[in-house]
Amino acid sequence: MNTCLIESDFPMRRVSEESVREKNIRHGHISTLHIWWARRPLAASRATALAALLPDDPSRREELLRLVAQIAPWEVVSDDSFASQHLLEKARQLVRESFGGRAPRVLDPFAGGGAIPLEALRLGCEAYALDYNPVAVLLNKAVLEYPQRFGKRLLESVQQWGERVLEEARRELERFYPNDPDGSIPVGYIWARTLPCQNPACGAEIPLMRQTWLAKKAKGEGRRVKGDKLIALRLIPNRAARRVDVEIVGQNGEPIDFDPEEGTVSRAHVRCPLCGGTIDDNTTRRLFREGKAGQRLMAVVLHPPERRGKAYRLPTEADLAAYRAAEEAMDAKRQKLWAEWGLDPVPDERIITPCHEVDRPPMYGMPTWGDLFNPRQKLALITFADAVRRAHAQMLAQGADPEFAKAVVTYLALALDKLATYLCALTRWRADVLSFERAFDRQALPMVWDYGEVSPFSEARGSWDLEGIIEVLTHLTRIPPVEAGSPPAVHHGSATALPWPNDFFDAVLTDPPYYDNVNYSALSDFFYVWLKRTLGDLYPDLFATPLTPKSQEIVAYLNGGTAEDANVRFEQMLTQAFREIHRVLKPEGIAVIVFAHKTTEAWETVINALLEAGLYMTASWPIHTEMQARLNAQETASLASSIYMVCRKRPANAPVGEFPTVRREIEERVRQKLSQFWGEGIRGADFFMSAIGPAVEAFGKYARVEKLSGDLVTVAELLEYVRKVVAEFALERILQSPELGSVDAPTRFYLLWRWTYNHARVHFDEARKLAQGVGVELTAHWDRGGLIKKEKEYVRVLAPHDRDATVLKSERFENMVDVLHKAALLWERGDRKGLEEHLHNSPFSGENLRRVAQAISEVLPDGDKEKQLMQGLLYGWRQAQPTERSLFTGD
């Protein structure tokens, strides 16, 4: 079996840089075609695919690695320059040469948004994409099949028919979004949901607003300067009339003498601006479910004529009359289309519960998908949907090829999906960027109290938009076909039962579900119900069920059972999917499987599934795929890297391994790879996860691994050993010394925690496993004054300021962290005498304390308060005079 390039080496740093940079790229990127969750970066997909398809030739290795790095940037595939096309053609030629002059067959059985099969196609492969989710199947047709099948003539037709849809909808709807008398165009409307005050003596209608900013683009620090744009709504209690009046402040430069951050609702707890009465969260939800909630138009966002930027005004009677007219028109339009289509044009399918990602709306009296839209939004969406359907009929009447017409209208339906994310009562007004933020700005549907209603005709963000689709199509139609008349194959099915014969594929490149990270089917129901209304007749097999099918979805989520049931089901189904990969992969074939999860429980499940399926790892590469700024803003631990696991079929005659021998192999392999990963800048939780691959490389090549007693070594035992090896390796690097004996176990744990998780909360089981790696029992340190605080099922390791009430009073210390925390607090307070006395009485040497303080300072990010404390303490150390009992010496 020939070794592939990716099994020998890979340009991790360059590919990571380009993968992270790609997160900020919009124009032409397939992510702008339609929402899909946890989509792999094209850069990483392209680079790993090429490295997996090229043989390792030691004499050309550096040249090939350079090519893999060179094709990673977005610009290589987004522009039409000679240099870019030359690089891609060279890559395609090398791939074809590697397979005897033919295009290799490559499968992604979890195709999702299409990133991996797209990059296989770009490299000249026969790309096969399969997914269980109908929305994903449709996206893959739009990304892979139709651009290859119909080429550039798609561009003109999608543009032409999209404009026709817009004009037909405009004729029906424009009167419901009237321009101002001065010609100002409404960008959108800001609504607040309302509840009646529950104080019987008040009873006012409370507008629910999380904050009242309209514009918050400040360039000055602490004062208004030229260029600031600070505008807000002031809520004015009118006790005589028992109502809340409103005015706009700041639009004409007047100062804002109140705090717009203070709204009337936070986490479903409501405060009445008139009487100060409150409504608790449970009552808030009950009132919504009982139909006691209403809504109030608070402000209108405008494009003024002949002036850049946006303006704001309070609603007028004309605004309210237009909305009431839309309500009446919606009822009539709904009945008309219901009769024509044979189903309710407004989605009446129920949102599934319980399901954390989408069950917030039902908690607040919105049980169906159609309830996520106000009447005017419903009218707009069913009008656009009707126009899309009629466009298809008109194309056929004009003699268009039915399959081509089907492709064109598919892109129009995707444009409607995008419109639905903005014409939704879960859209938010973003005062910091002066635009509306769509629903699904994250992988869930949280409750939104004050929501934005976009005008579909303003040409601002959120209106009917074909430009993004045309840009993507321009990019996709430039990819040369692999063979004339042979577009990529897109299939609807389950990865647990692949529709191909044995030994069919040269490579399987895939990104399976990450345990319980994303509940794809529940989230995509939002789009499925609209696609069913625009495309259901054209794709009857995809839209045969009321909602997306869920029975065979491979996600570890609760569906009426226990967490253990969900985990067992996930492992069983994933194992079967890996068995199917094993079956359809050629004997000499290669698989690259991506996984990213922060818990070792999830990794244990995936590794068990791989080994049970007869696959073993030959290499693994941690590739950064997330922006660090986003991760730093989160309170819970997150990974910046995804692990790309390179796998082969385990030989039928694989030997049995003895654990003492295998353990030495594991430590040698893990330390070798960790040295490389450290040099590439992999740190923290990613570093721990990156060690799993090398360990499984050594472990998985055996049919099984046995202890001297004859008992099998489990994956859980393997991972426990790996954690110990990584902990020792990391501490040696953090402390810059292989001698760890002078550092006590709690301090080792503290250093590892800060290096791995910073100040994040971590699930108890993960914290326990990290502590075990250095011989610490968590429960011994979370009593009063301890290092650890338990918050329900999470654990947080406390910083000096979290402990000042207790650690300053302590006189006896059993670990270096306690000594340093008290020292840092005394230093901050300027208590030089107390500090000298404290360190003099410390049981630890000044040299070791300085070493640990330096390590804590170095592992924390810039701007961190604890880092600044430790830096101050270290500065004092350097400034101390060498007297008999010098400050900080403790000697």
C-alpha cells in the first residue's frame, strides 16, 4: 500500500491561517448561498483532499507540500488569473497521474453544505455527495450538480427570473411599505412585543425591549466627538394616561442623558416603567402562551433621499394603516393560495419540542413555524413564493427544458429562504452596525423581544437579494467539468446504508455529525417548510414528509429517552456509517474524517466507532478553523481546531498488541507529534485533542490490545493514559523544565487549567479528567476558600479576585497557587510589609514561586486581569533589593 502525502506531512500552519481567514470572506463563497451549520472551510477541505490524493514521494515531498499550501488561499479559487488557474490545473494533473490517468472517485456521505465534495470536484475528482437531510441534498444540487450540468447560462436565467419575481412581488406588496412624503424609503420597522403590567393598580402595556439604542456607532472614548452616531429611544412613563410614551433622542446631536442599555426585559424578567412592578420569567412565558402578549411599532428606519446613512422616526398613523391593510390582504391571499396549492401557504407545521435549538418560540406561544412571522411578513413571503412558483410555470410555457427550469427556480427558492431569515419576528436591529441581523445568527432560535421587520424592497441588507447567488454561481460555473456530460452525483439517503457496491471509492472525505453539537434536522425545518411550498412539486421525494426526516439522523440528542440512550444510539449509528465507509472504500483507499468536540466522551464514542468498523488512523492533523476572537468571547470552553483523521482499512491479519509495549509506542508517537504541534502553535484544549490522533495511530493498528492479565484495553483507558502523557509534556513546556517534582499537584492542575481553558466554565466530567491527569481530586478543592467553584454541572477555577475574601485571611498554605494569589492581592493593594511577611513564611522557595508566576502570566491572554496581576508581582520581584530578607525571596 502506497503512503499518501497527508500520512507523512502536512502544512498545518498555512492551511490553518487560510481556514480562519476564510471566515470573513463573503463574496462568491458558498456560505452566502444558503445557511448551513458547522460548514468546513473550503481551504482546509481543498488542502486535505489534495494531500490525501497525492502519493508521498520523499524526493518531491517539499514541492508537493508547497503546492498544498499554495492552493489553500481563497484567491486561488475565486479569481480567474493565469497564476491561480495554473496552480489548480497542476493539482488536477497530479491527482489524475496518481490514479493512472483517470479521475478518482471520492465520496462524502455526510455532505452537508457541500464544502468537501466541492473541493474534490475542483481537484478533478468524480465527486459523490450524500446526505440524509433534504435541505442539504438541495444545497448540494445547487453547489455541485447544476453549475456543472448547465454552466454559465444559469447566471443570466437566474438573474432574469429573479428580477421578474421581484417586480411581480413589488406590484402586489409595495403599497404595504409606503415611502415617506419626502421620498425617504423605509429600510425596516422596529417592533416591541408587549405584555400587560400585572399590577392591578397599573395595567399599562409594557413594551418589551432589551435595550433602546437605535444607533450606537461611537468613535470617541467616553465623550461625544465628531463622527459619533448615538441615537436612542427614550421610554417616558405617562402615569396619568397609564401608558409608556416614546421619543427619539440624539438624532439632532442632543445629549443622551439616560442609559439606553437599560431596557424593560432581561431573560424573560420584565419591569414596568410606570409602576416598577415586575413579571417573573415563568409568568412571562405563561402570559405569552395564553395570548396576552401583543406588539407595538416603536420606530421606523429610513434611507433619506439624497443623503447617505439612515434616519429614524416614530411611527405615524400611515405606518399603522399600511400594516393593518397588510393584515387584511394576508388573509385573502392565504385563502386564495390554499385553494390553488392544496396546502396552507403559511407553514402550519409544528416546531418539535423539547429541542433546545428551536423550542424557545413554543415556550412563548408560537407553536408552529408560521408563527415566527407577523402578518405583513407572512403576506410578503407567500407572495414571493407564489411568484417563484409562477416563474417556473412561465418558463415551461416558453419552452424551457424542464430540468433547466427546475434548476433556475431552485436558486430562486434559496433566495426566498434567505429572505425568510430577515422577514421573521426573530430578526434583530443591530444598533452597532446599523442594520438588521437575521434569525440564525447562531445555531439556535432564541427569543427576541424587540424585533426588526425588514422591507423586502429597500435594497438594504435583508431585502430580496440575487447578487450573492449570482456571485456564487459565477464562482462555481468556472470549475471545469471532470468529464463531459457527467456532473457530480448528489444522493438523498442515510450514511448507514450507502447505495454503492463494495470497493467502489478511491477516497472518502467527510465531516460526520459532532455528537450533540448541532441538531441539523430541527434547525433546517425552518427552511424545509418554505422549500416544500416553493419546490415540493418539483422534488416530491425530498419533500414527502411534513418536516425533515429524523428517525435515522446521527445526532446524540434527547428524543424522549435518557442521555445514555441517546449516546448509545449515536455510537451504534456512527459505527454502522463507518462500516459502510469501510465497505465501499477500495482496499488501498484512504479516508479523511473530520471531528471536533471538546469532550473526551465524544471522542471515546468516535474512536470506538472507527475501531469497531475496521478503520484505523495513520495520521491526524489539528487545523484551526475558528476565529480566536469569537472563542475568547465565550464563557464555556471551545475548540479552535478540528482534527482531520487520516484512516485506512485495518488488515485482516492485524496482530494483537500487549499494553506495556503499546503504551511505550503511544508515548513515543504522542510526544513526537506533540513537539510538532507545539511548534505549529497548537495550544490549550486543542493541544489535548490533537494528541488523541497520534495515540490511536499506535493503538488502532492492532486487532486488539490486551493487558498482561488478558483483559482488553478500552478506549477510555487509552484516553486516560493519553491525558497523563499530554499533561506532563505541556507542563514541561509551560514551566520550561523537565523537572516537575518541585511543583505541587494542585499547582500543576491550575497551570494546565489556565493554559487549556483560561477562565472558561467546563463540564464537571471534563474537569475531573484533567485533574486526574495530574493526580488531583476536584472535590478536595471546592470547599470554602478553595481553588474551584462548582456551578451546577460545570466547574470554574477561581482567579485571585474571586478569592480575596478568603485567601487574604489564610495563614497556612499547601500549594503555590494559594501563596501566589495572596501575594498578588497584597501587591495590588500596596501592602509591602504584609507581602514580605507572607512570602517569608511561605513553605515554597522564591525561585519556584517566581517560575510558576511567570508561567501563569505567559499562558493567559493579553488584557487578562490575572495576567496583569502576575506581571505586576513579577515586576516587583525584579525591582526588589537584594537584602538579607529581600522582598519576594521568602528565603
